[in-house]
Amino acid sequence: MKEILITIPVMIFTGIFQATLFSRIHILNGTADIILLMIIAWSLHPHTKYSWLWLLSGSLIMTYLSAIPMYGYFITYTIIWILIQFLKSRFWQMPIILMVFVTIIGSIVSAAVSYFVLFINDIQPELQTTLTQIMIPSLTLNLLFCIPVYGILNDWANSLYYKEAQL
Amino acid sequence: MKKIFENWQRVVMILLIAGMILLALSGFLTQMLGNVLDPVISIQKWVAERVKIVYEFFTIPRDVTQLRAENQALQDHVSLLQTQIIQLEQDLKEADILYSLLGFARGRPEETYVAAAVIGIDPSPFLKYVLIDKGSDDGIAFNMPVVTEKGLVGRISAVTASASRVQLITDIGSMVNARVVEADVDGVIQGSVTADISIEMVTQEVELQAGQTVQTSGLGGSYPADVTIGHIINVNKLENELFQSASIQPAEDFNTLQAVLVVANFRPSNISPLE
């Protein structure tokens, strides 16, 4: 129950930080996607039940903040979430490695989906520029942030479910 | 008389006291009193000094504590003042920005402006959009041009009641009809995913040079005319191509954009039925 209650405020605050702070931190033209990292970290936790709510609220907030057409973030985050559900049941003993792995896959999927939705909207970014100036720098930043985000959210989820178990 | 003789001791005593007073008043006892009092005063002085030392011994630690407290209070006060200085410097910076915007607005009295603060940046690294704190409640409408005192910023691409999204001219989807002032030639300003802008579709007949000013041409009716966009920094001219292009240094630094002006009375022309 607590998980449901905290989801919306946490995502709203993260969205605000994403638009004001993390969008200004960039390597070349790449930026970190903290919402994506939070969805990955929360979904990877073995006890969280409402990670789909994080996916939904995160997608809604990013769709509101970003001008990416055709609900690009919905597509990206849904692909990542499904991938996590698939991997979680098979590699459940290695969450930290899964976090790094899914972050890499997520960054690539995010860039690919953005490229694709721009492409079908008659905007054609140069592929090599996209790769060197956006995708690889974004991936680097996401990898830099993924461990702290995982640490914070994993501890938080542990404490949340430990308290709920006590109750 | 008999009584006097009976009380002769008292009489002698009174006479002695009267004599002493008379001697003191006449100054004959000063030397003698000095000799008597000097040792007493010396002793008193010695005792007073010791008492003072002992008093200070017990009271100075208390003063140190008091001084430390005062020092702490002063340090707190200094910290508060420093915070106020930083706040005032920020206010001054904001005031400078607003004065600049006001100067720009006064220079173009035919247009009405709505000043807005930049409150966010598009999280997608592919797009160059910013969020501003004014929306339809403040008279902002879709496609309105956005400028600063330095030049063109972009146009409104989405509006809510209290906020709007601005597509910057550096965005890959942005196209602005422009004119190179010195060469008197038209072209199209095109953004990119790397936030670099360039003027495209410039005829090969004219000679573009670094440093030439690029302004909006007003063609197409999407932007008002004669708003500065930037300066040419690099010309790309190939003999076998139909058009030449040039890289543009934008007049505005979009990384440090804090406040903008929305041209509220400009209604973009819808030429799509003619296309």
C-alpha cells in the first residue's frame, strides 16, 4: 500500500529534478535519464509489487516534460520493464549486475526509440552524430548514476517492505 | 566649679580633642597623619591588587565564555550577511536580465511582450526545448515567437494554463526563414541534434563571410522580421552544389537561458493551405 502512495510524489519530484538539474548535466549532448534508472532499480527489487505504477507515472511525467512525439517514453519504458520482468525471474541472484546490464540496454533502447519516432516524424538526425554525440555520452552518464540510484532505491524498498512485514 | 574638678578627665579629653581638631584644621597634623596613613594605604593597595588578581582569576574564564558566545553570534551574523549578499547578487543578476529585456522591449514599441522565466529543459537529449512559467492564462498561445534582448530564441510549441514549452531555434525540427544582412540574401536557419545551427539554401551567387549578421526575414509569417539570430562563423561552399550554407554562432547562449520574452501580439500566419 505504501508503495502505491509514494509512487506519484516520488516520480513528480524526480521529474522536477530531471528537468531542472539532470538535464543541465551533460557529456557532449548526452544527458542522464534518472526516471529510467529509477524504474529499472525499483522493478529489479524482488519484493516490489507495483513497479508497473512506476512505469506508468514515469512515462506520463516524461511525456509531459519532453516534446518527444508519439509517446516515445511509454514505448521505451515499457520495453525495459518487460525485459526486467523477463530477466528478474531468471537472474534474480545478481540484481546489481542486472542493474548495470539493463541500464546499458535501456540507454540503447531509449536512443533507438527516440531516433525512430523522430525519423517517422520527418526529422532525420545523422546516425553517426547521434551515436557519438548523444547515445554513448548518455549511456556513460546513465552508468555513472545507476549504482547510486540502485543503492538508494534498493535500501528504500528493503526498509519499506521490512516495515510492512513487521506490521 | 566643684563639678568641673569632679569631671576633670572629661574636661581634659574635650580639650585634647578640640586641640587636635584645631591642629588638624591649621595643617600642623598633616605630616604626622601622612606618616600614619601611608603604611595603611600601602597595605590596602597590596591587598587590593591581590584581590583584583584573585577576582580576575575567577571572572576571566567567564569572560572567555562570553566572548566565545559573542564571537559565535558575530560569525552567525556574518554568515547571514554573506547569504544576504549572495541573494542580493542573484537579485542584481536577475534585475540586469530584466533591464536588458526591458530595453529590448522599449526598442520595439510596436510589439507587446510577456516576460517568462525558464523553469526546465527537455529531458530528451535529442530535442532542444525549454519550459517557461507562463501559459494560456497569461495570454500565451501556440506558435508565438520567443526572444531575448540578444535575439531570437524560438517559438511556443505547446501551452498549458500556467506553463509553455518553447522549441529553440537549435532544435533539429526548427526551421526559421532568415536573411544575411550584409549580403542581402535569404536562407533557412536549421537546427541539429548537437544544438548547432546553420543557414541553408543560400544561393551560390552571393559571397558569405564570417562575422556577417543573420536576422529573421519575416517570410512565411512565422516570426517577426529583423530579429537577430546570430553571426556567420564558417561558410560551406561547394561548386557542385546548388546552394551554399554557413554555420551560425547564435546571439543567445541557450545553455544559460534564464528569462525570455514572448511576443504576445504576433499572430503567425497559417500558410499551410497555400502549400
